[in-house]
Amino acid sequence: MSEETRPEPPPTVPQGIPLLDETAPPPSDDRPEVIIITGMSGAGRSRTAAVLEDLDWYVVDNLPPRMLLALAGMMTQTDGGVRRLAAVVDVRSREFFADLVQVLDDLRSARLDYRIVFLDASDEALVRRFEQVRRPHPLQGDGRMLDGIAEERRLLAHLRSRADVTLDTSELSVHDLARAVRDTVATETEAAPLRITTVSFGFKYGLPLDADHVVDVRFLKNPYWVTELRHLTGKDEPVRDYVLNLQGAEDFVDAYVAAINPVLDGYLVEQKPYVTLAVGCTGGKHRSVAISEAIATRLRAEGRTVRTVHRDLGRE
């Protein structure tokens, strides 16, 4: 039989049956995550837990190890469920702590992935920290503080050898530790953005107590004295257009945003999660509202997370 007359091979998929592999979604890698925070007392476990909580992890402190397996088994991949669990486990759980090694093996057998973050510090640093807070070491008993530290090191030696990450916090400030935890544990998508709030207010009602920065826009002409605008607010288009078209208004907004941007970037570096920018006029109804909205709009256009609050609207 010649090549020209040879029949075509039959299709591998019968006609009319869809190719499922082409439309089926790939398996999700979004599996539940477990981090076990442990290490020396005074080395920064509580601070580490707080950082993870800020990154939207579900944090449980001083958990008896036997409860870890049950808690991890309750995790879910569905929206709204707990997908990331951070458990602080340490010698405070006393006799229960001896179960931890077996629990870790059980987690592996149950195919639950986990990471161990071990916090450590020099004896000198630990002694200094306990003396600053005037508290005894949890294993000190009737002995010296160094006796308690030595006993804790003995109990944790095997766990330290199994740690995925070991952080020596001897020379770290609380801010340095937070940064180290984020760099070690968090991915780029987990990094918490800076949350900015622009608050308009009236000086006659006092400054906002939580303001990080205060600007005064009373240098602009007051729409209150324009009869057609008096009953409106800075959220209304006629007032907004009036204020932003005043000489110097747009220049002020541009200059202020340019000046505040390096500060906001510095807050991100220093792990400050929230900042409040307060914009004030006399009554908090016209100029401050319009300008705070304009500032928020500029910041959003640069990718910032911003919400607006108009504290004194409706008080006049």
C-alpha cells in the first residue's frame, strides 16, 4: 500500500468527547502551612509570633504539643478557613513538652508539612533581658538564672538540631527581629502593605489623637463664605472643584505627596504598619475634606493602600 492511500490513524480521543486535560485546572499548591516557633525563653518568641500574626497567620501561644496534631488536622484550604498556623511551643508546657519530638514525627506521617523556627540568644543577652523585666527564668527554680538557662539549653538541644531556621537574637532590636522574621518566613505576597489613613478634621474641635502627621490647609480661601457652597461639603463636586482650583491648592497636594513618600517608604522598612495623615481646616467640612481626598487619590495612584475618614463632618 502506497503512502498516498494509507488510511489516517484513528484519533486517540473519540470525536465529541472533550479533551479534559486541556481544561482541567492544575493541582493547587496552596497547601496548609504550619510553623512551630520555639527556642530559648527571652530570645524573642512572643515578638516572632506577633510578626506572624500581622502577616495573617493564625497564632496559638504556649500550646501543649499533643494538641498541635489535632489543631493542624483542622486546617482547611477553603476561603475563610485557617490555612497558615503558627504555634509557639516551649518548655512552659512542662511535662507536655517531652511529647514534642513524637508529635513532630506524627505530623510528618500525616503528611502535614511544617517548619521549625528556633529563637536563640547568648547567655549574657538572656540574663540581661530577664533582669530588665525582673522576672525569673521559667526553669530557674531555687537556683540561679544561669542554671535555668543551662537546663533549657539541654532540653532544647535535639529540637534545635531539627530546626529549619535558627535566629540568633543576641544583638537584634525588636525591629531588627521583626525584619529578620519577615525576611525568613514571609514571601513577597505576604508582606503587609503600609495602611494609610487620611483624616480630615476641624481645628476648632481639636487635633486627632492618633495623627502621625498634621497639615494645615487654612491658607486656602474658605468656601464657607460662598453662599452657594456653604451647605455643601468637600465631598461634593462644586466644593471640591472650588478648593482644588484655588491658587496653590494643586501645588500643595503635589508637594506634600512628594515630601511624604520617603517617610512612608521608611515606615515600611521600620515595620510600622499604620500611618495617619491628618488634614485640618477651621471646621473640618470643606477645605480639609477636599484636600485629604486629593492626597488619598494621589497616593492610591502610586500603589499605596489608603482609606479616608472625615472626622468632623456633620458636627457644625
